Amino acid sequence: MIWDRKIECASRDEMHKIQSTRLNAMVERIYKHVPFYTKKLDEKGIKPGDITDVSQLQYLPFTEKNDLRDNYPFGLFTVPQEEIVRIHASSGTTGKPTVVGYTKHDIDIWTEVVARSLTMAHIGKHDILQIAYGYGLFTGGLGLHYGAERVGASVIPISGGNTAKQITLLEDFKSTVLACTPSYAAYLGEAIKKNQINPKHIALKTGVFGAEPWTEELRNEIQQLLSIEAFDIYGLSEVIGPGVSMECKHHCGNHIFEDHFIPEIIDPETLEVLPYGEIGELVFTPVSKEAMPLLRYRTRDLTRLHAETCACGRTLVRMEKCLGRSDDMLIIRGVNVFPSQIESILLEIPETSPHYLLIVSREKNLDSLEIQVEIAEAYWSDEIKDLENIRKKISNAVSSILGLTASIKIVEPQSIARSEGKAKRVIDNRKI
Ligand code: DLL
């Protein structure tokens, strides 16, 4: 159990002191060692010693994904290559991948924050943890791995995919915790049901799911399918990987490990810092990392922060479940829609399954949205009338809740392609 009460239950003043000291040292380091930041800080007339308090964060320049690409591969590293012990990368959709490096000390911090995360879900040495996040350049597998060992769990590094083997190990090794993307958890749950595995042979009790947006409705679905308690873990490779924040047993937002990653919410248009409680873009300044600390990294994730003490006793600022990424927002005939809003609507309807695809097209300058949705196995019918009734139900819900007319296409169970990692929910033909 790794619960650093002195830090996780610190008063706001104590936390600000820790953050201020670390920020001051970090700005000095990057000014000295990273020409990109020397230039950015000089442009703003900021000298390293000027930043003595975390309240001055708002005056510092932002860093964006493109800055990482422009400095590909190692241009933002603060330390010589001899000190780098690990390199990860995230592929993204276009261009070069974004590369992140870690020193031994950075791996220790990562291990610590993932261990603190797993402790929030009461995961420890009595657990057998099946890690079905991908191992490799993606940070999910290895990120979870070290923290899970630190809390003393027995780790099964099975990596993503190979559903038949996942189920065999769940049965034979009696895994108590499953870590993977929520979409893969839903798929695995369905596969267990379809293969008529005796639920008594499965010992799972906890899920650690993240790496993609997922709704409360999907949580309920997965919890029922797998008879587990599902926890949200959030992170991004540029900041460290999984373990930037995690939910505790009270499930009221993810606690951010703000002693290492200082969060802000900004208005993505004006770039002004917004107060707690307001929705905007999440920005992180990882202050204690050695190899690649970043100033005010713009995540593009939209959420809001809360600073009230949680019932678990932790004072760490909490972030709500991400609504989605600003670049995933669809604008269809002037209506702004996030895939997560459609997911919520679909999963409120019992006849649907958690597998859907949004296809956006443009014809004669007019945008249209098609929602392909799989029907739950139990409701699949040969009667056109039955399917038509379900289709109408979905169509009415989408238009009354989102004010959007979408064409609904009901598809057979198991027909939408499954992903072993992050699910692909949207095909935007307008961008092709
Ligand atoms: O997805 C790290 C990770 C691995 C997190 C395993 C949790 C579990 P990237 O590939 O760099 O890193 O993608 C980061 O994924 O900016 C969010 O848009 C999204 N994301 C990650 N976790 C969540 C979550 C990993 N819990 C990007 N809820 C982030 C919603 C999430 N979105």
C-alpha cells in the first residue's frame, strides 16, 4: 500500500509550497538545458529565478504536441543520452510520433504514482493483476507494470489482444484485477458470456481502465458484465503515462498527483486560466521529471477540476471524467457533439451494446451523421418490426437530447471491428 498521507492529505498551502519549490528548480533546469525553452522564456522576458511561486505559472509559455514533433526526437530532453534509461512514443494520427524519455529517477516517480493509483483501488499483494494494456512504445503496459509490482501484486504481463488466452488466464490464474482499455474490457466481458464460461471460475473483482474517454453508462455496463468494481485511471505519455490521476473508492473524479503534475484548466480560445468548477482544456506542468519536464502542456482533454477534500481524506485536486478531446469534438450542422455524449445515450437504451461507430460525411456542403450500433445479443431478432422499433427509439433519444438528426443503422451483434487497445469510434469522411 503506497499512500503518502503527508502529501495526499496536505493542506492547499502545503501543496503550494511543494509545487513552488519544484517549479522554481524545474524552470531553472529547462532554461539552462533546453534551447526551445530558453528562447520561449526570453521572448516573455522571464529569467529562471523570477518564478518563485506556483501562482506565477499562468505567466509561463505553453507547450503543445507540435512542439514535441518540431523537436523530434530528443530535442526537448534536459539530460544527456547517457542518463536516459527508457524511451516511449505515441503514434497519433499524423506525422512523426511524439517521443518521451525517462531517467532512472523518472521511472521511480512513475512507479510511485502508479502504486499510489492502485492503492486508491485497494489493490495490493493479495491481488493477481492481469495487464492487458499493450506493452511496447505505448506507455500503458509497462507503466502499469512497475507500479503493480511496487504494491506487491502478482503481475501477469499478458499485454493486449488474444482474447481466448486472456480468458484462459482469468480462469486458470484466478486474476483478481484486470487492467486494459474500457472498450476492451467490454469486449472481454461479452466474450466470456458468449463462451458460456462459468462465472464461478472467474475471480475478478477490480478493473483499472483508461487510455480513452468512457462514460458512466459504460462503467455500469462493464461492472455488470464482469461483476467487478471499475476504476478510472488517466494519463498521457507526454506527462508520464498512466498514473497522472486515478479514482478512489468514492468514484467522484480522479485525484491528480499534483505534487508531480500541476494541473490548470484554460479556456482553449482565450488561453485564460479558468477557476475550479469550470469546463475547459486540461493543462499539466510535470515539475519533478528530469528527462523531459514540460511547461504547461496542453492536453486537449476537456474536463473540470474540483478542490474540495474527498470523503477518502485526500486533498488532491480531482478531475471529472473527460468529456473528450477538443480535437474529437464533431460539429455537425452547427451542433457540437462529443462521441461520449452519444455513448451515454446509446447505453441508456437496454437493447444496445457498448459497440458503436460514428460516421460523418459531407454531401453538397451538408454534414450528416450515421450512428451504427450493435444490438445486444438477447434483443437481436429476425423480425424487421422489432428492429425498426429499436431504431426509432435510438433516433428519438438522439434528436431529443442532442437536438441532432442522425441516421441510425442497426447492425448485428459482433459486426463492428473490436480494438485491443484504444477503440476507434469515429470515421470522419470529411477529413479524407
Ligand atoms: O493513454 C496513457 C494511459 C495508458 C492512460 C493506460 C491510462 C491507462 P497516450 O497514448 O499518450 O497515453 O494518450 C493520452 O488518452 O490525452 C486522453 O485523451 C486519453 N486518455 C487517457 N486516459 C484517459 C481516461 C495513454 N482515463 C490521451 N479517460 C489523453 C479519458 C483518457 N481519456
